[in-house]
Amino acid sequence: MLTRRSALALSLAAPAAALAQPAWRPDRSLRVIVPFAPGGATDVIARVLSEAMGQILGQSVVIENRAGGAAGLIGSEAVAKSAPDGHTLLIHSNAHVIAPSLVARMPYDVLNDFAAVAHLGVVPQVLVVNPGVPARNMMELIAWLRANSGRVNFASAGIGSGNHLASEVFRAAVPGVEMEMVQHRGGGPAMQSVIAGNAHMCVDPISSALPHIRAGTVRGIAVAGRERAPILPELPSAAESGLPAWDAAAWFGAFAPARTPAAAVAALNAAFNQAMDRLSARLGELAVVRQPAYATPAAFDAFVRADLPRVAAILQRAGVRPE
């Protein structure tokens, strides 16, 4: 009887153990394409997660920066056309859903050529200026912008980037001021342009802007939105600063090529969430706020599908048209 019971217990435990094991594992290195130059927030977040992802999945994770094209089109297209086997991923920002509103001829379909894998959090954006700009708060900056209308260079991380969207929202919130939007190949080069004095100002996620603000190479003016960022409590929000219309945060996510097996997507999603759990303190230092409501691939996919028309409406109101 004991033998039979033991056998029965083992037979019942076996399916449960099988279910507990991952149905898919990578059999070689993972290639993660970041469609922007090194140094920007997307690149920083990808690199922070890569080592933990490698440990969890038992394979190395190689970051490949493929900067170029509006909204990171070149890197995104490379992933869209990669083999859907779970070994090539895209880590992107909300520029992913901005691109169709700015690019008349897209080389891929944002919704149908990718599988949503994992939402990697939201990061507040901050407006910074070169220290030579004689403004220390939003009202002083707006007064300076009006006095220098048409002579201000506004650095952007590239057409269709999340920084570009936040910059256009800012321009729309300050009517009557002409600013020259100077496009770069990513947030890192845009920030360097401001530091060097080639541009007067830029918008950047706090995760990548914070070291420069702390070093004094740029001056923070305000955080987009209604609330201050806990990691930068001394800097007021746009709403506090008298510009409540400027509200724009950057989100980040991981995508795989469409038709990637559901088992691979599920395993990768679990690995990303586990990596973020392990690195919660480090991500907190980068001002990354996780969004539990979008933790599953299905929920993240629904989020992306809802954000696409929302962003299109914002850019349309700002007078931005596809080119």
C-alpha cells in the first residue's frame, strides 16, 4: 500500500513539476537591439537588465546599439525582420508608438510585426538647460525663451523619440515662442550637445539626465507632469512651476519579432520580471517606476495598442505631421 501511494504521489507530482519548469530556454546568446546611440535612457535600462537576464536564462545577453532613422527605425526594422525564435529582442521606448505619427512610410507595422514581451517601467522626463542659460526655474526660462524667440536650439534625441514627443508637448505648452528643434541620433548625443553649448536645452528621462544634473554640467528646470520625482525631490514639477500642460513620461519595453512562439515570449517575460525584481533598488536609482498592471505580455500588448492613438492625438494637436 505504501509503495502504491508513493507511486501515485510521484505520478501526481510529475505533471506539477513539469509545469513548474520553463517550457522554453534559449540555446545560445540573446541579442538585444537598442535602436539608439549609447548613453540614453533606453540604452542604460537595457544594460542594467542584461547581466541579470543572462544569469536567469543561462545565456549571455549582448547589447547592440543600432542608432539611425526616425524613432529608431533602423534597429526596430532589424528586429522585425529577425528570425522569430526568441533569441533577438528589441528594447525600446515610447518612441515605438510615436514613429507612425511622424514617418509617412514606415518600414514595418508597429502592432503586427512585433510581439510584446515585457513592460520595463516608466521614467519621468526632465527639462535641462546649459548652465549658460540665465534661467533657474520655469518662469525665468519662459521669459528668456520669449526674449530670444527664434534663436534657441532645442536638442532632441531624434525624430519620433520619446524625448521628441515630450519636447513637442513642451513647445505646444509655450505658444508664441519659436525654437529650432535640432535632431540627434539618441538621448546621449542630444545631452552632450547641451553640455557642450551647441544647444540650449533638451528633455531627457531622469535616469540618464540625473548624473549630468548632479555633476552640474546641465541645470534641471522642472520634471514633466504633476508630481516631483522622488529621486530628484529638489526639482519642482511642471505643474508646480506654472506649466501644467507639460505632462510627458517615457515608458520602456521589450519586444520580439511577430510569430515568436508563445512559450518563448512567456519565458522571456518571466525572466524580465525576475530581473527587475532583483534589480529593484538599482532601477529605483534610475527613477524607473514599474507598472504591475502591464506585467504580462497580453497586458503590455493592450497598453501599446491603446497608447498608439493617444500619442497620435497629442502630436496632431501640436501640429506635427508625418514626413
